[in-house]
Amino acid sequence: MNIYLAEKLKNLRFEKSVSQEKLAQYLNVSFQAVSKWETGNTFPDISLLPDIARFFGITVDDLLCVEKLDEKKLFQEYSAKTSDLHRCGKYEEVLALWQEAFKRMPNSIDVKEMLMSSYFDTDRKKYFNEFVELATEIYNSAAEGQAAPMYYKGQAIAQLARTYSERCDDELAQKWASRSVSIFNSKEIINSLIDKGERLVGDVAFCMYWFLEEMYYMATRVGNDNEIKLGYTYKQDCLITVANIFETVYRNDDMGFEEFQHLLSLHTGIAEFEVSHNNNETVIRDHLERAMECCMKSIAVKAHKLTHPMLYGWWGVLDTPSDKEINLRLMRKTLEKGAYDEYRDSEWFIALENKLSKCLL
């Protein structure tokens, strides 16, 4: 019960012009009992609540002053609050907000998925137990939300498989991975086989955007995998290939902040491979200068739809996040690496550092 019940009962009686005695008679209790309820000294037995609510023509929730939530609207409000924070890398703040949302909407599958992903992004080692419990619950759930149920299951499978893999539990990682569906049988691919006209254009844009995202992550994983025996040339060529694909598909550098961030990572990765192996100064310079160009262009991105072939109508380009210097700070960390010490006196390297310093003032 809550302290508002006493005031609610009193107000309802006055609105209906009902005496304590009449209410007591209906409920088969003494009028003294009703009086104590209205002063807050005692509360009615829980079994009486439906009868009290029925007497006044309201619901039990109304009687108890339970807040009625428009969960769809509330979820969108939390999504808006967390979007910029997430893009700025403030994962702990994002997690705190989704934990708050979960307390308010404990049965919302949308909130559960966002909280699960927030545990994953923030620190999946620290929050391992919370993450696994929630991810397993989502996988076993038949609940529907703003996305298709299989989307939530897919997210749970992917994040569980990755988490167990990082913990070197390959058996569990493979177990979860085996529960997913083939990419060729995914909803998005099947839609692209059956849709026509504008719907097909939208399917193509959706698939291409996410294919490019996954291609980037695959290339960076190859670059960081020490068990690959094909040598640095293979790894560097993977980064070069994906960078070229990005720059071909996103014509004239018309892309979002995150895509510029991916290109920054690809070009600095190519330069670092070059420093540690062939050490061709021209190659190193070209890729570091291109990385710096990506930093500069990322600052000015405005929300818009794309018009590129294969990405036409894609709505995912958002304004640059409030922390516009994220990519510039990443570039600074790159230039501060000892691998570039032999180039610090070169005019081109000094020019890069000066440009970076001016932007970070």
C-alpha cells in the first residue's frame, strides 16, 4: 500500500457523496475501519481492493495511484537520452539510464534488449552474470516489442557467443552460434528476394549498410588476430580492401560520423602495418593524411538520407555527436605512438600535428 491510498479514498467518497457508513456496509466492515483507512492509521486488506475499486467504478491501479505508463513513448524517451551518450562513448551513463528504465518497465522486451547490450558494451567481464542472465531470458522469451522477436534472440545469441569466445569457452561460444540462422536465410535477405519497387530499394540499402559495418569489423579482427599465419601483407591488404570499398560505396565522402571513424581506424591500421614492415614513408604519409582528412570531415556531418546506389534512402546518417572531438583524440593517440618517432621532424608529420593541435584547442 502507499500513503496516497488514504487521501484517494477520502477524495473518492467526497466526489461520490458517500458516507463512511455506506462504504463500510458495502464492504461488510465497520465504519471505524474505513475511518482508520482514511487517516492512514491502517490499510484495507488486499482482498478488499477489487471491491473498493468496483464500488467507486475505477480500477485497482487507479485506487492505488499506480502510474500508468505509455511504455512505447517512455522507451523512445530513454532511447533519445542514451543515443548521443552512446555515440560519445559514455557507456556507464548509458547503462545507468537503461537500468533505471528496466526498474520502470521490467517486462519490456525493448528495454531488456537495450540493457543487455549496454552490459555488453560497458564491461561484459564486470557485468558477466547480469548480462548472461538477461541474454538467456531474452533468448527464451516469446515477447514482442518494437522489433521482430527474432531480432532480440539474434542479439542475445551474437553477444553470448562473443562473450563466451572472449572467455576462451569455445564450446559454449559454438553452442550459442549454432542456434543462429544462416545469413542467406535471414529476414533481410529473403525480403530482398521477394520485394519490389521502393521496398526493394529499402531492403538493398539496409543490407548494404550492415554488410559494410560487418566487413569493417571482420577486417579489424583479421588485423588483430595473432593466430593468422598469412603474414602482415594479407592483413594490411584486408584493411586496404575494406577502406577502398567504403570510399567507393560512400561517394565523395558522403557518410556518417561512425563511417568516418571506421575509415580513420582502417587508414591508421594500414599505416601502422607499413611502419612495422616495409616502412615506406610515402605509404605511411598518404594513409595518415587520409585519416586526418576523415577526422576533419567527421566534425561537420549533418543528419540526412543517402542517395548513393545500393544505399539510396538510408536514414542512418545522424548529426555528429555532441562530443565532436572523439575522432581527433583517436588521431592524436595514433600520432603519439613511438612507431612514428623517426618521422616527427618531417614536414608532413609536423603539419599533421599542427592541424590536430589547432582543432583540439
